Amino acid sequence: MQFDTETRDIKVCCRTWTLIARCERMILYNILLTILFPLAVPYFIIRSLFLRRSMRRSFLQRFGLFSGRKRGILKSMGPKVLIHAVSVGETRAAIPLLKRIAADSDYKIVITNVTDTGHLIAQTIDQVALTLYMPFDFPFSVRWFLQTVRPEKLIIVETEIWPNLITEAHRIGIPVVIVNGRISDRSYKRYLQWSWFFGPLLQKTKIFAQTAEDKERFIAIGADPDSVAVAGNFKFDLAVSDEEEHRLEYIHDEFKLPEDPIPIFCAGSIHPDEFACMIELHRNLLAEGNSVISIFAPRHPEKVPLLADAVQAAGFHTALRTELPSRKKRLKSGDVLIVDTIGELLKIYSIADVVFVGGSFGATGGHNILEACSVGKPVVYGPNMVNFREIARIVKEWEAGCWVTTQVELLESVKGILCNEALATHMGTQGKALLKKNHGAVDMVFAHVFQSKEQ
């Protein structure tokens, strides 16, 4: 009996010290936030008043406060699921899950973002009932935010470990789930160094990782092995309906493309350090006697003027997407169309003959190449695909895309596809096939999060 009593006392003592240690971690974290708070407020006030109109609209939401109209909308919604997707990539990745939730559950979807571009993308998704900005991770702002939104579940897309958000949700009984979870090589090193801090937070979440490697990384940081499962990547669940495919003729007219077919090259999600490369590629295709219209879609809309100036300085006729409705003449070979709208990337890919996906010729680490595959288009991407390494490997292995290392290889690959209809058809077919083969992540997550009795 004495041994049992001593063992029980030791366990109680260990639990007490663990609780104290966790409280101390959060206290230190919140002290740091308090120190930063006086700096953050003036910064956002200045940006709101003088720099960006969108910042004015989002200022209150950054501190967990809402207008009366939004509070009214939230109150009238009924059961809600809160999806947090920090930026563009995470928001697009979540679309297959959003469609499934809207189709097969009674939950209304509220989505939060951090970036303005991600917020704009979220506003184009039909299944989303309300789009908001995620507040700063101050204890008071997170508490006000969750008390106002009152979601039944909190779903975090990929890896956004916000300490106060997770802690407060756990405290008031909101299940927290990380979906499409991934930890990059760079982030993994940082998380490991701070595992004493992040580990306890991960133990409060259910995690669906993209790969077995991601699962092991979450566990190494401190997640409960029993709460981490490999579900796969949501990006493989992206599917284009037959109805959307049948709209191609309408899209062709909408974009003022020539009545007689001309090869279309599209460069999507490109960054400023790739602008000159794309312009030179366009020039080289024309110099070799090819007819081609190029469509350039910058990753960030605010970079459109920079790109337009560069294209015009290179001597090419430029048209903006927003100008097309009032344009009478159709585009012709040699023209460059610059996309200055949000949420039309799949539509643009669908009218292209070959797609280059940006972020891969620079330090960004690539963007989602499976979007081009989903509309049956050959895809080309550059050497830096560190954020999509496994996807890049699979696409190349399935012969759905070309993984190039230099600008010379890029030109040869694009030119080869444009001049070989059989090759382009084969690559497009393979792209759709690999999506069909590897889909299923959304089904697994939906079953566990929305249909399991444990949830």
C-alpha cells in the first residue's frame, strides 16, 4: 500500500510540474507578444490609413472584433466549422474538402486567412458562407474571436501552429484538427529546436499528415503518435466537373482568343524574379517562327503593374484580363495577356496548350502543379520544388510534366510540347490519371472528422 501511495504521489507531482512548465511556456510567449503589441498597433494603423484599403476593412478583425453586420451573420448561421488557411496555396488546397463539407454535412463554412490574396481567393469559393481574417495570436483577440464565431470544429490547413488559438479552442472544448499536414525541411529544424514549446500544443490536436515522413516529423516534435494519421494530399482530390469542361468554348470567347486556333502558353503563379524569364521565353518562341499567345498570371495581383511595364518595355502588345469584356478585337499571335483578377487560374489553365507553374525558378520552392493536371494540360516546372517535392516527382514519373533545371531546358520543353500534339495529349491524359490514382485524402479526413462518433 505504501508503494502504491508513493507511486501515485510521484505521478501527481509529475503532472503538476508538467502543467506548471506548460503554463510558464505560454506566459513567456504572451509576454513576448505583449512587448510586440505596442509596435504592431501603430504599424497596422498607418498601413490601414495610408497604404492599403483592404487593411482598413480587416483592421478590427485582426484583433478579434467584428462589425455588427458580421456578428449578425455569424449568429444566424447555426452549426459552423472554422477552416483556417493562411494564404493562397492553403486556401486552394482546401477547396476539395470545402466542397465535401458543403455537400455532405449541415455545417456552414467560415474560412479565415492571414494574407489579403488568400482572403480574395476564399471569397471566390461558392461553398464558403463567410470569409474573415484570423486575428493576431494575442490571448484576448483569440478569445473574442472564438466567442463570436463559436465554431463546432476548428480545422487548420497544412501547418499553422498558433499557440493561443489552439490553447483557447482546447480550453472551451472546440476540437482542433490539422489537415493536409506538412512540415518542410526548413520548418522541421526550427520546430525541433522549439519542440519543448510546440510539442504540448500538437498533443491537443488531431493531425492528418500528407506523407509518412510528415507523420514522423510531427511525432518527433511532440505530437501523440495515436493522434497522427497519414491521409495523403488534398491536392490530388482536385477534380474538374464535366460541366466545367464543356464550358471551354465559352471561355475561349470570354478571353478573346482567335477563332482560328493558335497555341497558348500560360505561366501561372509567377513571381517578379521570373518575369524576365517568361518574357524571354515568349520572345524566343516567336523568334523561331512559332505562332503563340502567352498568358501571364502573377502570384500576387499587386505585381501586375510591374509585369505589365516589363512586357511593354520588351516591345510586346499587352492586354489585361479586366479589359477583355470591353475589347472588340480578339488577341493575335505575339500578344501577352496579363491576368489581373483573382480565382481564375483553373479557367486559364483550361484554355492553355502548355502550362508553366511559377515559384520554381527562384527561392519560393514551387506552387501546385496538380492544378494544371486537373484540367488535362501538360505542365512544366523549374528546379526548386522543395515545397512540392513528392508531387513533382510523381508528376514526372507519370509523364504528366517536365521538371526542368535551366531556362534553356524550359524553352525546349515548352516548344516541344507546343509542336507535338500527340505528346501534349499523352501528358494531359496522364495528369488526370495520376489524380484519379492518388485521390482519397478528403474522403479519409471527412470520415474521421465529420462522421466519426469520436468527433
